Amino acid sequence: MKNHKTNTLLSPTRHRRRRAFTYCLCLAMILTALAFNLTALGAGGGPLEAINNLSSMLFGIIKAVGVIAALFGVVQLAMSISSHDSGQRITGFMALLSGLLMFFAKEILALIGVSV
């Protein structure tokens, strides 16, 4: 009986794939570290500036959700026009209008005089 030894070295194609995967993983980690870089500012305007930053972040999130809702409304409206469904058309209009309302929430609040 012959003693078959398994080859512990990787084949050249598997080695290239593994090297490419490792390269892509390292590149993704570096890009993630650069994209999510946070600057810690200890000396600032105090708690009022932190609250203003939080407010602007929340309005940014609301604006992003508004864009998504408006796009969903446009898709819903287009589907309702192609299928001649009036209930879906109303849902599409409502989603579109609510998305636009969320998108312009900060401007609407400033227009009616609420300080944001």
C-alpha cells in the first residue's frame, strides 16, 4: 500500500484567488476606516453646539428616509398607472407626498417660524 500525502500547498489559481480576496479585504478595511473617521473635538461651543449637531444629523436621517419614501411613491404610482388600480394610485400619491414632506421638513419648519 502506498502512502498518499496530500499536497499542503495551494494550487496557483487558488493561491491567486486567496491573495486577491486578502487584498480586497484589506482595501475594504482601509476604506471603511477612512470613510467612518470621527474627529473628536474637545474644545468647542459647548452643549448647544452638540445639540445643533444632533439636530442636523436627525434632519439628515429624516431627509434620507423622505427620499426613499418619495421614490417608493413614484414606483407605486407608475405601477398603478400601468395596472389601472385606483387604490394603488392613491397609495402612490400618499407615499410620494409624505416623502416630499419629510424631505422638506426642516425648510417647512423654518417657514412657519419654528427655530430648528
